[in-house]
Amino acid sequence: MSYKMISSFASLLFFLFLCRGIALSEQIIVPSPKQSNFEDNDIKVGSNSRLIMPVYFRYRFESAVLEIENYLKSLDSQENTIDVVVKILPNRQTKALRYYEGYTIKISSREIVITGKDYLGALHGLTFFEALVRENEGKIKKGKIADWPDMKVRALHLVIIKGLRPEAMKEQIKLARFGHYNTLIIFIKDNVRFNTMEQLASADAWTKEEFLDVVRFARENGLDVIPEIKLLTHQNKLLKIFYPHLMYNQATYDPQNKDTYDTILPMIDEVIDLINPKAFHIGHDELAGLSPVSSKKWLRKGEVPLPRHLFLADVQYLHKHLKNRGIKTWMWGDMLIAPKEFPTMLARHLHGIKGYSSLRGKIPRDIVICDWHYFDEQSDFPSALSFVKTGHKVLGATWKKEKTIRNFSRYIINMSPNAEGMIATTWLASLRGDFNALKKIIQTSANTFWDTKHRRQL
């Protein structure tokens, strides 16, 4: 079989995997509540049950509310009408309602009352109720439930990969809602047909309208959307083909070239103008050429890696631009930590060699550092602490290894307030389109991020 035929066959299989993603939410798993007290008696909600909630709650989470209402309508009508009442009511006397995003549920034969400390808490409560109802087609036990998150930021990182359609992405977002995530990082490269990236767009790129629809859907499922564009590094994914004159080497753009910013700032601004995010992720991971392996893989003969002062200059320039627009900057942290500093950690994710780690204390303090480690098995992650010591807020980031997810989350939760939470990366292309593996990452990470201190087997 020729290479072309093999490639076409692989693409077909991958496309089928993506189509299969539309059934992702059939089996629903939610974080187990910290407190629950169920009676032996059952009640049953049906198509005549009404969702009663504040007008703003319905408006803010319209997609999620419609999903729940449509499911209730699919059930048989019941003799007794049991309404579902959603309230937002902070209550210092109730432990769950003292915590942001906490909720309580009281299930009786007259009504089901879901109370949130805030709007997100009420959504988490309504989502848990939905999972209970779906499990037994409307039948649930009387009782009380109280729950709240241990992590402030519980982020899911998704990539719009080749062949992934918006509806499949929405199914991943539904899983995020059931996992009680509150943040979604969407990685953008050549996969959306923005005006400023028109010539970069792949043949199957989403339209701007499709992208906006997914962002709207994510927000209506309780997720704060953070866009990510790979800037400076990994330019084989962005500028290399159409803007070779902007390249410092084969994988890195040139921060010294004024035309570089004349090209990328309009891209950044278009995304900001479209979705008005609170933060923007600028990438900056895995700079090419510092190690012999990286140099052999990414650089041509005679090319050299970017000097560290230009790396810092690029971060500072982008940070200033975003700050002037009222947008926070997020970035990956691997170029700011070195193996010699952290000998107990896996060296393969510590890329700040040849003096790059000395930049850590020079990075603007209000940049949020995303400290990613995918395969470490130790219990301590001192790289995260090093960012806190330089005054930065830090988020841990993991991938598919359960031990790493568990240990890194526990380390983060026991650090200072500047350790704000965790990111679950998915990298679906590296999973070869395996949606079962993707689903496992989303659910395992969700359970751990929500219930880090009180972790139990679900």
C-alpha cells in the first residue's frame, strides 16, 4: 500500500473517530458530592415538572437549561407534579453555601430545591440533579445533597483539530459541564477562518460564525472561555508557510522584526474583539533548538535558537498590548524552569536550559503561568512553587496520566492562594482521535480538581 493510500485511510479512520464524538454525553459521570443523605423513598419527575429559576440564570445558561428541559419533556408525565426550583442564596449557616460555586439540593415529594452560593454553584447543582434524573429515567431518592469545589480554577484545554466539527466540540463542552469545570481554553491555529488569518486557514476550517457559536455554547454551559494562539514558538503551526520573512528560524518568529507584530497583533485583536475574553493564552512553550534533539528536529543547518533576551522581549511586548486592552496574559511555563533546579522532577518537561530559567523572575508578575507536567509520578511539584515565589499566579496542567493528575492537584491545593487551580489538557490528535481516552481525561481530571481534598472512589 502506498504512503498516500495509508495516509488517506488513516484520515478516514480519524474522521470516523471524530464523528463518533457526537455520542460522548450518553454516559454521564459527575463529581461525587461531599455530603449526601438519601432516604429509601423514591420520587419521580416527569414531563409535567417545571424548571423555576431567576430570569438571569435562564439567560446566562440558556443552552444548559434547554438541554435539561428537553430531557424532562422526554419523560412520561407523572400524577404528581414535582417542580424544580433554582435559587441563588449565599448562606453562612450552610457550609456548602459559604464556598464559591457551592450548592445544596433538597429533594422532597413536593418539590426539588437547588440553591447555589452563586450562579455557577446553582448550575453545578442543576447539573448534578440532571445526572441523577438521567441515571434512572426520572426516578430519584428523597434526601439532601451539599457540595462545593476545592479548586478555584478548573480548566479544560481543547484543540480544534482537523476534521473536528463544532457539534463534536459541543459534546466535549457538555462533558465539561457535567465535570463542573469553570474554564475552557480553546487552542486556535489554522482551524478558524478569521479575517486576519484567512490565508492560514485549512480547507475544513470553521467559519467565524461557527467559532462564535461554540464560544456562546461554552459560556452558556458555565465556562469562561480563554483563547490560545501559539505565539513565538511552534510557528510551523502558524506563520512559517505564508510569512517566511518573519521567521528567526524554522520554528520561531523574529521578535526583532517590526513586521512580525504588524502581522500577529491584528490576529490577537480580532479574536479579542469577537469574544471579549478575560484572558488570552500566548503559548511560548517548547522553544526550538536549545537541546541537541530539538535542534536536529526543528532547525536547519546553520540556524540557532532564539536568544533568551528576545524571548523575554516578546513576552513583555505581548503582555503590554494585552494589558492595554484590559486582558490578562496566560502562558506556558516550561521555558522558565530547568532540570538542574528541580532534580526530583521529570527533566523532559523542564525546557529552561542555557540560562532561560533565569527569565522567571523577569516575567511580568500579573502573567498567569501554566506549569505543565504530563508524566511525573512524584508527589511534589516544586516548579509550581518557584512561580509563586516570583509573585506569579500559577495553574498546574496535566494530560492523561492519572497519578500525575492526582499528585499535582494535591500539591497545588496545598500551596499558597496564588496556586489557583488546574488545567486538564487533552491533545486529541496525540490520542489519535480516541474519544474514549479523551472522555477519561475529562472525567478523571474533573473528579480530582473538584474534590482534591476529599478525594474518593466514584
